Amino acid sequence: MYPSLSSTAIQIIDDNIGYRNDNLYSGDDYTIEDVLNYEYNELGNEDILDYTNSQDGNDVLQFVAQQLNLTLPFTQPIYAYWITLKDAVIELYNGNIEPITAFKLPSQFVIISDLDRDGILIASPTPKSKLAAHVVTP
């Protein structure tokens, strides 16, 4: 059904929910431009470029616009955020993860990076703060 997605991505989509710890990486809503800048320039990560077959951040924005049927420049903010499975949050942060927040998937989104258990990065016109379902305990 999802041939190019990891088993983690498929489970998140099937369950319509992903998890993260906003205490560790801020609970703020970040635009895709902010996330791309941080991922490329601060962390030196290229997984988003690889996943979207892009050469630079402008190509990623074009990919997102095409997938979400939007035009550039965006007339509304497009947000980006990482989510994964609950047990992956626990595993990745060695139990130092409370609280874990569950987030429903937005009605409109595109995956722009898929690192399997390390999570998926989604882009959406809906900020994650509007999607918080509940806080869960490990």
C-alpha cells in the first residue's frame, strides 16, 4: 500500500497518530522554512533533500507545494514537524521522555523525510499545536 515508506511511517499513517516529546525540542510551531534552515544549516542534515529528490530548500518548497496542491510563494504558513511511534520516543531518548504527546495527523500533509524509527518529518498547513491529542506516559 505504501511501497516507498518505512514501516514506522506506515504505522503512523494507519494509526493516524504520531508521538514526540516537545519538552526536549520545543513545543513551538515552526514553519517549513525555519525547519529547513535548522536541518540544513545548523545540523547539516541532507535527508530531506534525499527524500524529496531536491537540490536545495527551494526544491523542497516546490515539492511540498506540488504535493499539497498549493502555489508558491505560500499564501499561508506551512509548518513542519517530526513525529514517530511512542515506543521509538522512549527508545530514542533512553526513558528521559516525559511527557510524550500524541498528535493526530492533519487532514492535509506530505512526508518530506522518512527516517523510519527516528521519525517522519511532515509538512502541513496545520500547526502541530492544533493536533495535540493527549499526553501519554511511557
